[in-house]
Amino acid sequence: MSTEAASWPDKLAGLHLPANLPAGKLPQNFLEALLERFIRHDKRVIVNAGIGRDAAVIDVGAPHTLLVAKNDPITFVGEDAAWYALHVNANDIACLGGAPKWFLATLLFPHGATSPAAVAKCFAQISAACRKLGVTLCGGHSEVTPGIDRPLTIGFMLGEVARDRVLRPENIRQGDAVALSKGLGIEATSIIAREKKAIIVQEYGDAVAKSCLKYLEKPGLSVLPEARLAKEIEGIHALHDPTEGGLNAALHELAKAANVGLIIDLKLIPMPTEAKLLCDHFDLNILSVISSGALLVCGTEEACQKFVSECHRKKIVAEIIGKVVKADEGLQYREGRKRFPIPRPRRDEILKIVTR
């Protein structure tokens, strides 16, 4: 065993990690330690791996553009996993101010439970989603494999961003406003509708169940429409999408990456009706539930006001929900005169009803 590998048990002991890691994202302190030790720096990598940085930006020598690269798996759902994969990867390209262009997918299907029709459906979903976003499906890998009980999709997206228009958390400034588009729990609602459809129909009727299933497309997982609006507005400094761990996790990631504090007004946070209904019914904290489809936008007050106005003009829900403060003020929710810390979720709330 190498000296480096042998020394790691001592380093891990100081992080106070459980003997077996729980489902969900790696604990932030553990991930930070791993990134600090093992990520190599290259002067051509403009945006490297880090907390709150969900894609890489690489200088490949093009005169006006940089390459943006992102990969992400879909593990919470089997049904429609390919659609989810395309959109969540495209969202992280867009959050850096880029345009998603090329997609590669690794498709793993469970042995003994996969028909040719199921595989064809998955390919058709990816193709349809790519056409909708103007993305080219250009490669990947597929196989039927033992050891899994549902299809797994791992997406890899490449895109481009203008050299002078990279949006990144380091651009955030004290005094910036924080806006949020569409609202919380969009992805969670879609997942719950697929995993718990019979219960939803029994409790709330077929119309509500159908409405929740449609959250995949309306309000939709894609943040590309509002990201395109944001990147054209002078004074917008950074974008971030709340995925696993929801808004609570996203705010911690954003604050860590930008070295700032945040004050967020709970009453101003958009919460779609069905999302709130299902989270309440299944006792899920909507602030900590997977929320792809929402977009956090940081920029000057004037820029964020313009972003909200442009969203409203396009019939997209958006509101300014808070402001950026000094790092030593921490992360706080405000509810009337009350203030309390924004909790960092240990795992996504969706795991209470979905097993990986």
C-alpha cells in the first residue's frame, strides 16, 4: 500500500464520518477533503471541481469560446430516466452561461428484467429530449448488467460558453439580490408521481396525479429558457440550480463557492401548488427536496429585477427571494421578524420514499 493511501484513515478520522455512508451526496466536508487532495489543477481548466461548481470550463484554444463539460447520473427513478439525465446535465451547462451542444449517455439496464422495447423507449426518449433542446446525441455506452434493480442513466454533456460571459459564484458580490425561478420541488413532484401514483389517485384524484406527472415538462426540469434570459442581462453574476438536497443544499453550495452569507425570505419563495401538496402529504421538507427546474440567480438588484420582469413576460414564475451579505453573517432564513439558520441537509428528503 502506498504511503498516501496508508495515511488516509488518520485524515478521515478527523472528519467524523459514519462507518457506512448514507444514501445521497457525499458529506460536504468529506467531498471537500477529496477534492483538495485528488483534483489536479491545469491552467487550461478555467473552472475546476469544487463545492457549488457543477461543471468544468476548459480552454481548448478556440478564439471566442470555451468548452463546458458536465456529467451526472439519474438514480432516483427508472421510468423516464433518460429524459431526466438530458435535462439535469444541460441545466448545469446553462448555469455557467453556456449552451449545451453534445450529449453522451451510459445506459445500464437490469439483467432479467429488460425487454428490447424498454431499451428502444429509452433511446427514443433521449432522442426526443435532445431535439427539444437542440442537442446532438453523439455517443455513449449501453448494456444489460446484473446487480441493479432499475435502469440507470449516466449523462455526459458538452457545451460552449463565450470567453467573456462565464457565470460563476466567484462573481457574486455583497449586496447582490437573489432571485428564484419556477419554484421548489418540481423534480420531486415528478418523481413522487411516478413512485406513488396509486396513493395520489386515491387521495386526490386522477386529475391531480396527471398534473403531477406532467411536472417533468410543465413547469419542466429545464432551466434553459430562464438561463438564456439571465445571461443576456448586464449585472447578473452567477446561476445555480437546486438539485439533490433542494434549496437548502443549493444555498450552502452557493455561499461556500462565493464565500458570502445569504438572507432568504421564506415568504417570497415560489412553491408550486402540487409540489407543496405532495411534500406535505408525504412529510417531506420542500426546502430540502430535489428541485431541478428551479434556478437561483444572483446579481445586482437592478439586474435581478430585470430578470424577474423578463421571466414574467415569458410567463415564467420568478421572484427575488433574498440578498447576499458578508460571510460572517452566515446563512439565514427570514420569516417576518424572525431569523434562523438555513440547515444543511444530510440527505435529500426524497429518499424517505424512494430507495436507490
